[in-house]
Amino acid sequence: MSSSDIYRELILDYYRNPRNFGRLDPHDIDAKDSNPLCGDEIEIQIQVSKDGKMEEVHFLGKGCAISQASASMLTELAKGKPLEWTKDLSKEDILKMLGTSDLGPARIKCALLSMKVLKTGVYAYLGAKPEEATGSQDIDH
Ligand code: FES
């Protein structure tokens, strides 16, 4: 099995058995967006600790394997990290997390939807505009 097969398996496993899927109540952050190309949706909810860490991170949504697996993996990656960590999160980090760099432009949008939602939520919570630090030109539709 090649390493890209292993990552493909991993994406399918997260799609079929999503970690951190479901509502998180109570939550401090709630953000939602969709991919206009297909209508698929991701919503991310976060509990923030007193010292500004993402204590619990959950997601809800519907869509393709890559968008849902990416959201699920991202909740695991973000959990326990300070809110500021989100500012440095990049497209490259997401592709590394998914274990692939050979996604076409349509699939890239699927992969980055959850990052966009996470940044939108955290920036709204911190009182800043998402465009200020997301490099969002990469993920605009
Ligand atoms: Fe809709 Fe992937 S096809 S997000």
C-alpha cells in the first residue's frame, strides 16, 4: 500500500467515523459556512477555557469525504490549542493534516472549508476580521 493509499484510507475512516461530530453545548464560538459549488456545509462549535484555549471543538455538517474528514481532523488538531494558533493555520497545514498535496482546485475548496469556518469563528470571538490573518484569498470562492 502506498502512502497516498494510506492517507486515502485515513480520510475515508474519518468520513465514516467522524471524531468530535455533534452539537457542543454550551459553546462560546459557533461558526458556519458552506461551499457554494456544492452546498456542503460545516459548522464548528468551540468551548473556550479561561486561559484562551480551545477546550472542546466539535463540528456538524454534511458533504463530501474530504470536507467532512478535514473538519473532523481539524477539531482534533485544534483541541487544546490557544485561540491564537488559528491565526497561523495555513492551507499547507491542512494539506499536511490530510496527508495529500495532489488535490485539484475543487477538492482544495472542500479541504479548506473547515479552516475557513474555524478562522471565522475564532476571529469573530476575538473581535477581529477573518481576512486580517487568514490568507483568505486562498479560500475565497
Ligand atoms: Fe462539497 Fe466537497 S463536494 S465540499
